[in-house]
Amino acid sequence: MLSLSKFDVSITLLVVILSSLIVGQSINLGWGLPLGTTLTCFIAALGFGVAIYQSYATRKHNRLLVKPHLIFNSQFNSTTLDGHYTYTLKVKNVGLGPSIIDRYLITLGDAIELDGHTVFERFVTLVNEHFQTKGLAHCVAGFLHYEHALEKGEEKILLEVSFPKSDISFIKGREKAKLFTNLINAKIQYRCHYGQKFEVSKKFT
């Protein structure tokens, strides 16, 4: 079934009204326009409607060509750092255009919202508590600031921890990392080049 947008309906009504006005004025109100002139005006009205629609369709198409799409990517491996298991949380732009960050919200283990200065300190504290690494873990904490842009295909590390294997099997290490992700809540509010707004959020369970 054909579905028309509000814009499609508006353009159709505009062309119909203009065409009806031209024909009505010519026939009923004594304009006395020749048939050729009436047809010319009618065609001009149609052309006007088509031009407006093409402009709208082009703009809509251009928006699709630059539409970003951010996703969270969570990984666990034993190869990043020798003798360690590594958990990494990344954000990646898998869309067609750059994403411009409006706001990045992250909490770790509680409801306190962190910023670019406090996220690393809180992350290290939480890692030592959860993995009981006694300061031997390697930690990385990134942050997405206002107006930061992620280009098409670009990814950025948000959180990464490498903790000693210490005779822990890969399965047990992965389970530890999985439980750790329950403490992470993140949300990203972003927009495209045209100002259209998007949001991605994830509670890791």
C-alpha cells in the first residue's frame, strides 16, 4: 500500500489548488485565457510542485548519505597484553557520515555521573575492587567531549582493563569481565551534519 508523507500530501494539494485556480479563473471568471495559455500555466504549476519535491527529496537523500550510527562494542581476549586478560569497551561509528557528540554520560558502579577528569580515577578504583589486582591492572579510560566528532568507520576506546591471568582460566576470566560490565552504564547523545539528533545507550547485563 502506498504511504504518503505529510510533505507529499502538502505538495499534491498545492499543485491541485494552483491548477484548479488557474483553470477556474480562466473559465468561470472571464479571464478569457486561450487554451494554450491555460495549459502553459497548468504545466508551470506542475513544474513548480515537482521542483519543490525534488529539492526536498535531494535534501532528504543527502541527510541519509551523512547519517551516523554509533554502536557499543564489547570485547574480551587474552592477546592484547602478554600474561593478561583484557576487556575493552569501544564506541564505533558504523554509519555513513560523521557523528558530532552532544553529550556523553557514564556511571561506574553507582549513580554518580563522571566526567573526563573523574572517570579514570573511578575506573581504576572499581577495577582493583572487582578484580582484586592490588594495583597490577593496566587501565585506560577515554571520554567523549562536547563537539567531539567520530568519522565514518572510526572507533574509540572508552574503557579498557588488562588484569593478570594469575592461573585463572579463560572462561573464569571472561566471567569476571562479564560481571564487571554490569557496573557500567553509558549513553551517548549525538547529531549528524544537518543537526538531526540521535542517542545510543546501553546497560551492560
